[in-house]
Amino acid sequence: MSTRTTRELNAEIFGRETHFEYSEHWIGYALVSMRVVMGWVLLQGGLTKLITYLNADPADNWTAAGFLANAIPEGNPFTGAFATMAGSATVDILVMWGLTLTGLGLIIGAAVRWNAFWGAVMMMMFWAASLEGGLFAGLPLAHGWVVDDHMVYAALLFGLGAAGAGRILGVDAYLEKMEFVKNNRVLRLILG
């Protein structure tokens, strides 16, 4: 029989002292569910691109070129940078495999901090591609200003990495117990 423990978090955030109680039990469930759901979103996005890319007919292969060259909103301050990436096999591979492997890593809870960081980087790139104007236009997006789903995903990934969510029902819990990980500062930072 398990006891449900309530803990108190004491932290300084933006120069203000913050104190609140939380339930370890429910935080555990919340972190696992957020990690798996976010992992699924990324895995699904990567696999659909990867499967299409590996299609037998090269004319039907997925590529980011069409989006990067034609679908960037008018007024996007990064249009030129994204246009130079259009048609790059490296960009296509990074997007397909990045989404796929990051999603898989989050689902199984492996190298969660590493995966959360690179997932957030991808989300911020996708966010930048969605801008319909620059800073002086108020950073408009299709459905508002500044914040869209990519920004929400990036914040969620930041939280998962900060919490070390791979330690809860994830591979990281086992990896962190291994001697070669305990003795390697870089590996300890990547896992979680």
C-alpha cells in the first residue's frame, strides 16, 4: 500500500519567492501523460513524413521544400532564410528523423532532457516559419499574436526536460543507475 505524499516547493522565480504544496502522486501521472502524449505528437509527425519519404515512387516523397519555398506566410521576417533551406536533403532528414526519434525517446522515457531540448528547438523553428510579420507587427500568427501550438509544445518540452520526466516509468530511471552514467557528468545532464 502506497502513501500519497504531499510536498512543498520553495523556489525563487523571476525574483519572487514562491511556495506551494503538490501531490507527488498526481505530479507523477501528469508528467508521464504529458511526456507520452507529446512524444506521440512528434513521433506521428515524423513517421508520416518518413513513410512518405520512403515511398517507392520518388515523385511522391515527402520534402520540406514545398513548405519552405511556398507556404511561409507573407511578411515573415525569416522568409529568405527558410527559402535557402528549401530543397536541402539535410533539412528533410533532420525534420523527419528529428521528429521520429525525439518522439520515440519521449514515449519510452530515454534521454528525455536531450530529446526535450531538441524538440523545443524544432518547435521554435516551426514557430518562426509560422510568423506573418516581425516584431513591429506584433509577431502575428495565423490565430493570434506571439503564441501558437508550437510555442505551447516548446514550453511543455521545456517543463518535461526540467522535471527529468524520463525518470518516471521511463528508460532514464534505469540508465541513471548504471555506473558509467553515474561517473559521466554529460550523460547525467542528458538523461532525465
